[in-house]
Amino acid sequence: MPRNAKVSQTQLAKELNVSQALVSLVLNGRKAGINAETYERIWDHAVKRGYRPKGMHLGSSPAVVQPRQIGFILRAPLRLHTPSVYFGHVQHGLHTVAEARGMASTFLGAEDELDVEKLHRFFHPGHSFQGVVLLGEVSRGFLEQLRKIERRIVAVSARYPGLCHSVLGNEPQALEELVRHLRGLGHSRFGWLGGNLGLGRHEARLEAYRTALQTVGVELLPRYSITLDQADRAEGFEAALAAASHAKRRDFPTAWVCYNSMMAAGAIKGFSHAGLAVPKAVSVCGADVSRAGLENKPRITCAGTSPEKLGEAAARLLLNSTGEPDEPFNDLMLPSQFIAGESTGPAPAE
């Protein structure tokens, strides 16, 4: 509700035909000795009138005037004002389900911005949160700290056995589809441009890629496996330039799989800058599905799980969570989809 500075407790009391002292007690969380119906009526009217000065105890308001919420937290070092395009779409899926249930999705902060004190401010007695969705991989220490305050937790694109629920994309399926597509185009030499070094999601994709290559009798040579700390367009460009330094070698790959479509978009520009046309000289694809890849020129060949569907599944899983000590944890793995774009083509003639 918008704040209305013209509304005072005296006005609220007059409109409700009660004393100003009673209004003050209610808005400061006093319940003892106050009729429950009157308590709710005062809170409901105050919130609707936009009376929300500093110090008003929203945690003491009755549920009827507190919309239920799903909280979400971004992994470090992401920020809401510069979000990962991927997690932005996960958030959209989360919000879609929350809104359909009459709830709000609320940003609580990034992992490295939240300490115990801040978490307790959100999860005070009487809070309206139905749990928390973690967007990306957070540290185990942060997760254990959060679990002491709120046990209804779902992690997206990360897995914590025995600690919380999780929703994952089928990485092996996605990488198998990409390798099968590239092999069908005649490619036999493959490279990897990775990002987010140290995160479990990168390791899962790289391992799935290696396994997929082994099934078709291809080995990923170490010199053609390049991984950077981050995973955006800039890193894709940088990795492609580093790879292109080997372009005159006879074993130089004609097919490159990137950690995500953002890196693939940067890699296309990087290879082109180095004089390697895409897809005539090299084919490039991304190991996820995102709007960034689909709207890129050329459109990027990619495979992965829809981030919106990950968000929707996380919201549904969270709303079915009880948070009880004996609740079993579920790890959902959603199927991937393959999208053929314009960034891959037949292997160049030897």
C-alpha cells in the first residue's frame, strides 16, 4: 500500500469510532485484553488507508492484512539490479506460480548481503513468508544459518542432499543432445568454453559433456577446455580469443560447446574477431536455454531446461513443504529441450 502522510492515528480512531489510545496499542502489537475482531478491524483499516510510519509492527498484524509471500535469495555475487538473465527468468516462473496462488514473490537480498540479524528481521514471529527459494549455489555455511531460522527451502540449479529441496535441469540429457547434433553435422574435434569456475553447476555440465563425448569416441583435450571465473558475454569473448590462439593447429576443434548461451553469444563475437566465421569455420552452442540465446544474431543452438519452468517447479515444491523435522527432501530434475539455431553448421572440409 502507498504511504499517506496525511493519515494520523487520531483520524484512524475517528473513522473507526474507537479511541486513539486503542489504535496506538494495536499498531504497536498489543493484543492482551483487546477483542480479536477489533484488533483485526483496526489493522485492516490502517493498512488500507496507507498508514505505515516507521515503527509500525507489521509482524503483529493479523494474517488477513498480510499477503503471503515467497522469499527468494540470489547467490553471491549476483545483485537484483544486475541480475543473471538466466535467474531473471527463473524468478519470473517463481512469480507466476506465486501470483496464481494470491501471493507475492519478495526479494530478500543476495547471499553476501544477508547476515543473521537481517534474516531475523524478515522471519520475525508472525511473518508471512511461506519459505525461501535460493537462486543458484550458496555456501553451505549460509544455508545452515538460514535453516536455523526457516526450514522451508528450495534450491534452484544447486543440490544440498539432506539439507533442503532442490530443482535441477537434466544436464546429461542437454549435453548429449548437443554432442549428438554436432556429430550429426560431421564434427569430430570438440572444445569447451566454461564459466563460473568452482560452482557445482559448471562441474556438472563439464562432466556431462565429457561423458557425452566418450559415448561417441571423442576425447576433450586439456588445451581446448578453457574455463573462466564468471560466465557472461565478456568471458565468452575472452575465452574464444584464447582458444583462437591455437587455430593453426591440426587438432583445433571445429565445434565448441559453451557453459551457457551468454558465453556462447560472446564467443561468437570473439571467434569472428579472430577471423573464424561462425558457423562456417567453427560451430558454437550453449548448454542452457535462455532468451539471450534465442534473441541473439545469429540465433544460438542450445539445449537445457527452461528457467521459467525451474522457477515454477520451485514455487510448487516450496508451497507443499511443511518444514517439519521429519519432512523428506525432494530433488526434482526437469527434462531438457534442444533448440537448433544458426550458430552451428556442417564441419568444414579438411
